[in-house]
Amino acid sequence: MIVGSDISRYPNTPKPTCRGYLHKRTQSAILKGWRKRWFVLKHSGYLHYYKHKKDEGKCRPLEVTKLEGAEIGVDTSLGKPFVFKCIPQAGNRIFYFCATSNQEMKRWLEAMDKAVHP
């Protein structure tokens, strides 16, 4: 029995450019606040996110967003440290993310910037 991600089954598939936990701001009619989610930024420039790390490769992502042409940057308007936002070209949604450190935030911003300007 082989257990693992799609990467082991498809060795020529490039590894994601960035992956890790971020807190995503939730603004639905029912829930408001920050939810910890597992994010995977693929070489294709698409950002996938899952409820948990273990869901990657096993479940469909909760959402997939194309980053090419998006506007990204640090956001200080929410009064929290290490917050950055992403405004995709398609749609009228703004994603707010919160990293655990300044270094982690910079890592994500650099990776996302490469996806925005391929």
C-alpha cells in the first residue's frame, strides 16, 4: 500500500512554491473572525486552501484562487501584526491573511508576488 501525496505518484509534478498555515479572515453573514487554514501556492499561480494540512491531496480544496494580476501587500488597517491582503483580478473579493511572524509574512508575499507577475 502506498500512502502519500500526489507528488509521489507524479514525480515530474513540481512541488508547490509555498505552503503552510495562515489565518484567513472570515466575513460571512454567520461567522466573523480568523480561521486557521492550510494554504498551498502552486507553480501554476493558483492558491489553494484546505481546512487542515492532512486534507491536501486527499480532499478538494475549500477554494482555489488565481493570483496572476492580483494586488497583494501588507495591510495595517486591521490593527493586527503580520497581516497582508490579496485582491484577485477576477471577482470582487479581498482576502486577508495573518502570518505567525514577519519572516513568514515576507515568505508568502515573495511567493505570491512571483505568482502575480509570472
